[in-house]
Amino acid sequence: MIRRLPHVDRVGIEERAAQLGKRSIKTTAKQQGIRLAVSMVDLTTLEGADTPGKVRHLCAKGVCPAPTMPEIPSVAAICVYPQLVAVAIEALNGSGVKTASVATGFPAGQVSLAAKLRDTEDAVQAGADEIDMVISREAFLAGDDARVQQEIVAVKERCGDAHLKVILETAELGSYDHVRHASMLAMEAGADFIKTSTGKASAGATPGVCLVMLEAIRDYADRTGRIVGFKAAGGVSTSKAALHRLVLVKETLGDEWLTPDRIRIGASSVLNDLLMQYAKTETGRYGRAEDFSKE
Amino acid sequence: MSIETRTSIVWDYAPAPESTDHIRLRDRYGIFENGEFREPRDGRYVPTINPATEEPLAEVAYGGPDDVAAAVQSARAAYPKWAALKDLERAKYLFRIARLIQERSRELAVVETLDGGKPLRESRDVDIPLAAAHFFHYAGWADKLRYGVNAREVSPLGVVGQIVPWNFPLLMAAWKLAPALACGNVAILKPAETTPLTALLLAEICQEAELPPGVVTILPGDGGTGATLVRAPGIDKVAFTGSTAVGRDIQAALAGTSTHLTLELGGKSANIVFEDAALDQAIEGIVNGIFFNQGHVCCAGSRLLIQESVRDEVIAKLWPRMGRLRVGDPMDKNTDVGAINSAEQLERIEVLVAAGEEEGATRRTIECELPERGYWFAPTLFTDVSPAHRIAIEEIFGPVVSVLTFRTQAEAIEKANNSRYGLAAGIWTDKGSKAFEVAGALQAGVVWQNTYNHFDPTAAFGGYKDSGFGREGGPAGLRPYLNIVR
Amino acid sequence: MSRLKVRKTYKLWIGGAFVRSESGRHDESDGFNYPRASRKDVRDAVAAARKAAKPWADRTAYNRGQILYRAAEALESRAGTMGVPREEVDASVDVLLHYAGWTDKIQPVLGGINPVAAPFLSFSLPEPTGVVGIVAPDAPPLLGLIAELSPALAGGNVCVAVLSENHPLPALDLAEALGVSDVPAGVVNLLSGRRRELATALGAHRDLNAILDAAGDAELSAELDRLAAETIKRVRHGEAARTYEDATSNALNRLETVTELKTAWHPVGA
């Protein structure tokens, strides 16, 4: 079956995304925005060198990012490899912060479907609340949309009560047309969230990519009534970038979408920049890295 | 995940006003002639007001007939030396002006917004940078004229009288002055009645650039001043940007004379959306096309022609998108749509919108809070519009878009061309060959494909039919200011 | 008691940095030591230029014009300290200005729309050729170089230049002016040393797109032509520019050498 790609004009989408980056977010709006952004963070560590100790530190940071500023909420979730899910579950017990696990041969996904499903089952059995899977770019780039969707359906089945985020790895798809197409495929196959990137490829959640995906989510919700959430991962490393993504959500989908139930930001270093900018709104001083714990 | 009810989240942008405390406006501005500001001879001082607040900003001298005659005399006296200057030296003055505009850009942007009502984001990001770019571009032509017009020898025309409108005051002044001066002419510029201030700041910049006295004259005034200027003996060329009605008067007034003339007039440009367009980007193009600068744009995409097969989808996306426009204080950096330039213009818009409703079109206006004082009109969409309606024919020059439909490419072209205007058009389609064929068939001087309202000093701009003649921008913009000797 | 001055150490300008020759060799001029560049320095300079080539070409013509203008500003402000007569500096600034004004005019003048006899939109667009090697004349040491550099840069190219053999210091001082203007690292690279040694190394480098030779050395010119043939480099041999007019009256010629014309076709239909 020959694929029909939707039309997205790159110059136009990037102009609109950049234009929205010029919104001036000050004072109370900035504070509220930062708190919202923190509440949407999936605090992430996905390194070969991750150990239980490292994950415990990260969990403590996620539950209480800034002891000196109690109005700063907890993050939405901690995101780890399946091997460390059990550690995170224990460390986060009673805090309300979710445990998300990557699965399906993250990040490249170049393993058999059976292996991807086994990976998912391991994470779910260990107690993960959320599963972040990767689509098969190998199938997508070969034009095999059916296989891309079949894999998502199969993974979703293994998720049980856990919610499923589908990572498109937008940097590898080719164009914005492809990003929109992949977004639709994923939503139609049952994704609970669509996510931009693994954070391991060259580019992540650029403003243009975020805008294309948010528009797809909007059109899908209008057409079917079903709400699919959005996760921006990769490249959102400053407070300014995080607020820009919130503006994109606000002006594409509306204020009611500004909740961690529908929007997540996958990141590690952005959290401290959010805290520094928040502190600046209180003290008027430009901050320094040492003002907050790194983990 | 299903739709849940929740306590509603509201994230408002806090007010983000641009500061004005670094601006110093004089209480009064005289006429800028012979390198200095002077008192009017037979003119008078008139306040210029901020249309968003109705507060006066400064008093400005409007020139009377004696002032016009004196301006022409001083320009004529300055002309020979300017024309005889080594061309690279002329270029250097224009380069200086370009750089000074860049150096004083924030001040110019703030004053432009205060005086005219357009959002600061636009004056900061569009008007002022493009004005500097025009001077920079034409500075580079001054010593390359024979490449620009493919001639072996050229000469300037002499003294040019230039009248600019209130919608892009500084930018239009740059569009006029830069090519005129680059070609070796001297210029008398009459800024618009309601927006003289940035032209007067440009006069200060000419002083800072040490431009020889008399090369540029800034002569504020009203329609009467302009009428006197174009008829003044000693003017070799007139360049006018404004309404078609006044353009006609000027063309009639110059009948039988040898005064050169270029006109950039009104429009009722068609923005055409085909079913194979990148729709979300087309929506942005529609919004940009008619709501940029409150629709106070000669090339505004005021007639939205939608292919019938996607009409409902386009409207379903356009209406909520219009609802997200932020209308209000132009000095707030988050404002999308600012104030209407004057009480007179607001009335004109209201009259035509009322006519639209009477004619049977369906009107929808976005809901937004408008400030108490000042002149405001909320973005408005008319559907069920027929080509015979006044709102489909006459230029409204406000944030009002009229929707018509078409079935085929040929019909789109026919409808788009069925206007006495011919300034601009927009074409939205993902098919390249269609974009180029339609562009070729449209009687419009500027055709935007999959975009709208983009301007560049290198790209010629101007109209067909009642939208005027002559081009501004690029090498084509040199021709109206030169005599080709051989 | 007169104050002892801090004397300048002259260095090569490669990749936006002042570096000594990897060979460690030196020559002398006017009581100063300066680096005698080697073929490895040529290699490094070409690598730096190639790295800078696409980003420079991708900038808007307007932006390139602004940058050349700023280079003129920087040179003007140093006019008294360049070690050449004031007239030569003035002419050099003026040449930079002239070509700053060319950047966004090359396309309309050298390019155009082709009225082909078939339903197609066909246009021809001049684009930068890429990395341009320059062999500057011995004199005038500043203007002679600027006359070759400016059109190449205006056309969107990046440059590696072999400087005047006997008077390289003014050009090395030019590097300081370029360093404080907005010219990106690697767009201009300046090598002092022995002309024949460096020019032949440059001419033999396979990753060079064009050579502008103003040295006025017939034997060297012939050798450069032979070397250029190996990779079909574009070559221009010209006279040393001694005045502003010499540098600018043949602007189109200079610009055409360093641009490639691309013609594209697209159907016009439905």
C-alpha cells in the first residue's frame, strides 16, 4: 500500500514555532510557568553507568527538587531502564511520583518483536507505571506503516494498566511530513502519549517538531474525541526552552492541556535551570550552579 | 486515556510592557530643511497622538504653501553637489544611515508603536530592521547603477517629492529615500498626517550621518501639504504611496507635465487556499495576511478564496485560531493586534463592516476585551460573501477578512483577477507546478506562494491595474529614479 | 626616560586564531620576525576554510554584506597603524565597502530567469564556488590582497591567501582587524612565507575550488595552471590592483570566477 504523506510546510511551521518563542513570560506568569514545567518533568537517567545509588539520588531530587523553595512541586515521573525500575519504585513509594521505564530495545529498537515484548513485560512486572517504547524506524523508513502499528498494538497489550508513550525519534524520520504521519500512526494504534525522541539521537524536541506533533494531537482529538498526551524529550535544556514548549501547548491546544496528565518534558539538566530561574524571580539575582544540588 | 474533568488551569501571560523611559521626544518638531529643524513659515503646529490611548505625544509643524516652496528651493540648491559627489561617497552616507537606524533601533521601534498603534513586536522585528536593510541594500547600488539598470550611462532626475502613508511610516520612508538618494537625487518627504515622528527621528539620523544639508527634507503636513508638494514647480518626480483615490488625483494633477510619477496604491488581494495545501501553515498565512498590522496593509490578503472541498475544514481551524489573537496595548510585547491608526480609519472600517452585514454576509467577530480609550476593532471574519458584495470589492484596510469559495484552479484565477486592484496574492498548494501556473496567471504585482507578507529590499514590490505602477525594491527600484542616458 | 614598547609577535591567521607555523621557521621584515608557513600550514588552512565554507555560504547575502561592512569599519579604525601609506588603507576600506554592497546584487546581475520555449519555470542562480586560494601580489601589500579577497568573500566563498613575500606585515595586521569584526573563524586564512613554496602547495591541494593569482610571476602562473588541471580548478590570473579602480572596475569578471551558475527547471501547470 502506497503511503500518502500529509503536507507540512517546513518554512511555515518553523516561522510559527519561532514566533511563539517571542512570547514574553514575566513575573507571576513566569513563576507559574516554571512550576507547571517542573510538575511535567520526567526526570531521566538512561546511562550504561546507572546504578541503584544513582537512581535513589535522582528519585530524592525528583520528589523534592528544591528544599529551600517548598512551593516547587515534585516532578511527574522518574524515567529509567527496566533493570532499575524496582529501585525507583521503592525509592518513590508514597510520593505520588510515577516510575516510567523505557522498553522495546531502547534506543535503537533494532531487536526482534519478541525481544521488545519481553523487555516491556519485564518493566511492567517490576511495577513500572509508564512505558516509553520506540517505534521501529527500520519499518517506518521502509514504508511499512502496518508493521509500525502492529508493534505498538502488541506493546500496548503487554502494558496492562501502565500507560504507553510512543517515541517517534523524529530526528530519524526525514521531514515534518513524516513526523505528522508517524504521530497519526501512533495515535491510531493506541498510544497514550506520543514522544519526540529518545534523547540519544542528533536532535530532539525542536520547536518545529513539537508544534507539528501538537497539531496532530489536536486534530486527532477533534476527530475522535480521544486525548493523547505529548512528551518533549531531548534538547529542552533551559528554562526558556521549557517555557517555549508550554507556549506552544497553550496556543495550539489551550490552557486546559497544561497538566502533567497530558504534557511531559523528558529531561535531566533542565530541572536545575528551572529552579535557578525561579529563584531569580524571587531574589532578582542571576544564579549559579552551586545554588542547587545536582542530584 | 479518556477525557477527564478537572479544575481548570489558566496560564495567563503577565503584562510585558516595553519600557519607554529611554525615549526622549521633543515637545515640538519643526520642519527639517537644509540640515536643520526650522519653524514653519505659513504652516501650523499640530499635536500627534497615540491612537491606543488618545494621548498627545508631541507637536509637529505642518507645512503650508510657503513652506513647500522653500523646501523645493533648498532641495534644488543642494542637488548639483549631491549629484556630482563620487558615487562611493554617496553610498557611504547611506551606509551610515543604515547603521544609525540599527544603533537606534529600539528607540525607533517604540516611537513607531506609540505614534501609529502597531504592536511593538512588529515595529521591533519587521519595520525597523527592514528600514535599515533598505538603506544598506541601496547604499550598495549607489556605485553600481550601470549594473542595476544595464546601461552605460545614467543620470539622476533631480528633486523628488515623496509622500508616504501611516501604516509603515519609517519603512515607507526608507523605501522612498534610499533608492532616490542612491541614484543621486535629492528628496522632500512628506510623512503621513497621523505618523510624522519616526520620519523626524530619521531627520536627526541624517544630521548624525552628516548628510549634506538639503539632500533630505522632511516636511510634515496633511493632505493639503501633499497636494501642494506634488504640483510644485521644481519637482522632477513624484512618488506616492497611499489610497487609489488620492493616487488618481495626483496622476490627474500631473497630466500634461513631464513630472515622472510612480504610485503604490490600494489592494483587495486574494489569498487562495487549494485543497492540497499544507493546511495548518495556510491558516497561519491567512492570519498573517489579514491581521498583521491590524490589516492596515495595502497588500493584505483581505479576500480569502478557499477551494470548496476544504472550505469547512479551513474555517473550522481558522476561527479558533483567530480567537487566540491577543488584541490590546501595542506596547505589550505579547500583543498580536494593536490599535486602529485613527478615529477616521476606525469609522471607515465600521461603515464597511456594517455594509457587509446589511448585504447578507455572516459576520463573526472574536471576543476580546478592548481598552476603554483608543481606537480598536476586533478581528472579524465574514462568510457567505458574494463577489458582488462591497466587502468583497472595496478595500477595508482593517482586520476584516471576507471568505469566498471556488471549485477549480481556473475559477480561482478568474475570481482572484476579477478586481480593479492588482497588488498582491497568496497561493497555498503543495504542488509546485500549480503554484507556478497560478502565479503566472494572476494579475498581481506580488505573488506569495505558501507564505504571505514577506518583504525584502532585494525583491521588487508594486501593483498592477488600480494598485499603481512602478516598483520598489531590487534593481527594478532604481529605474524610477534614473534617466538612462545611453 | 622613554618607555620601552611591547613589541608585536606576528603570527599566521588560520581558523580564526593566531598560530605559529607548525614548521617553527621564520623570516624577517622591517626588523620583525614573522612565520614562514609550510605546506602543512597550507593543509591546516584549507581544512579550516572547508569547515567554514558551508556555514558562510548558508548565511543570507545581507548578513555577509553586513559582515564585510564591519570589516571595513575595523580597518578604517586602524588606518594609521597598518604600516602602509594612508591612501592605500583608504582605498582598501573603499574596496571592502564596494564589495560589501555587492553581496545581495550578484544574483540579480549574474543570474536570471530563462524564457525557455516550453512550459517550465527555469532560473539560473550564481552560487559560491567554495574554497578559493589567493596568491597576493608583492605590492601593494594591503590593497593587493584586499582586491582579491573582497570579491571572493562577497560571492559567499572562503579564502586561503598567500601574502606578499617581501611585505607581509600589513596583511598580518589586517588579520587583527578581521579578528575583531564579525568574520567567522576559517572564512579568511592568511599565510606569510615564501610565495612559490606556499602557492604551489595551495595550487596542488585537491580540496580547493579556485585560485586567484595576482602575483605577476609568469613561471608560477604556468605551474598553477598545470596544478589546477588535476582537479579542474577555476583559475584567474590578474594584475596587482594598485588603485580602487583597478580593484573594482572589473568587478563582474572577478565575481564570475568565484561563482558557479546553477540552472533549475520546474514545470508550470496544474
